[in-house]
Amino acid sequence: MNHLGHCLCGTVRWRHAGAFEGMTHCHCSFCRKAHGSAYATYVIGAREDFRWEAGEEAITRRESSAGFIRSFCQHCGSVLPNPHFDEIVAAPAAGFEGDLGVRPSAHIFARWKAPWFPITDALPRHDNYPGETAPAVPHQRPAPSEDGLLRGSCLCGVIGFEVSEPFKVIQHCHCTRCQRGRAAAFATNGFTSPAGVRFTRGEENLRVYRHLEARYFAQVFCVTCGSKMPRHCPERQIAIVPFGALDDDASRPAERHVFAANKAPWDEITDQLPCFAAMPG
């Protein structure tokens, strides 16, 4: 049994040679920031079955909370597996190819879920890791902004931004590039005009990865922590905001799923939103 995985640009590659022990959706604010998504889906496997195949020199590592090391590709920003435990490896499921032979069993840190994302499936929900009750995830939402602007930031706090326009559309995108780039089941993005998004600090810490096979697709991330950040696309006269990066409540959920035909085998769409196989015209 071999489960192969790689980052968006293909520089970093890995292999897990055993069966996975479990899969959970994590809603902690750290995962939401790092992945730029509503939640992150992780699989757990034996550490002895994991190995890097290529590109380990391109990995940036950072401790996001006490004892927890997060890794990402310094070229494209994809979140990478975390083998920094004695006996297990925790890896984002969307980084692997194909069906992993396991399905999600629970939502963890559900207490800190994004306010704009409703959980609509019947999976068990836990405020911490299953079986643990100790407080966790000190990352708290700030008080609402006095000027009504939506604020956002990266996980390390170096980069900050503001959204000053209502979103034209908000959608969950299941395309394979969004899955791989965000290392998540889907990317939730809001769209404004280019003038609707302004960086308030740390813009020099942004890195842009442009996918060579795509006409428009690109990923913008913080070079220090890998968090996904807004992107201005002058060719299309839009700005694209990853909702996982928001600090304030957008007070508006996504309104559709796009590229649903490409959804991950382990992902199940359970809400009642319209689903489009590709991008609607």
C-alpha cells in the first residue's frame, strides 16, 4: 500500500506506505489561517510508514503553537505533512492522490469553527481532540471593527488586510488546484473589485506562485507562516479573498459549490447550496 502526495508545484513529494488510522476535519483557527479554508482535513498514520521522496530542502517549518510544527512549500505555499511526532504523522488529506481508504470520523475544535461556515453533516463534533476537555486554541476573534471593514491576517500576524466592499460572490471551489494549494477539501473565496482589498501591513512578506498550466490561477501566501492571503488579479479586474484568513465575521456564507465534479473522494457535500460541475458561465 502506497499513498503518494505532493505540493501544488510538485517540488515537495512524499509517500505513506501504510493504512491510515483516521481522518478528521479540524476547525481550529490555526488550521483555518494556515490553509485559508473553512477547515482542514487531516489523516493520521504511522510515522514509520512516512518518508519524503523529494524537495525536502524546499520545506519551511514554523512552530504555530507549543510543540506543534507546521510546514509548507516555500515555492507554492501548500501545507505539508507533519511527521514531527514520535509515533504518528499528521498530513492534510488533500495533499495525497486518489482515495485514501478512510473517511472523516468527526469535526474537532468545532467550537472555533468559522462563523460563516455551517456544519451540515451528522459527524460527531468535539471542542478539542476527542476525549480531551482541556482548553485549546488561544487564537480569539477580535472585537468588531469600528468602521465596519472586514479585517484579516496571516497566522504569524505579520500581514494584515482590510476588505472595504461587499463581496460580489462567495463560493466553495473544489478544483484540484484549490484542493492542492490550500491542502483542504475546498477553498472558500470571496470576490470584490481590486479596490475592495487593501493590505494594511506586511505586504513585503507576500509571495506569489503562478501555476504554469493555468491562465489565471495563482496562490499568494506569507513567506513566514505560509498562510494564504488575498490576491489581486488585474487581468480579470477582481480581488480574491481566502475566507480562512478573515478575522471578522463576513456575516454571509458561501452561495454555491463550483468544480464539484472534481471534489475529493473522501469529501461529501451535505448542504443545500447549488453545485456546479465546473465554473458556471
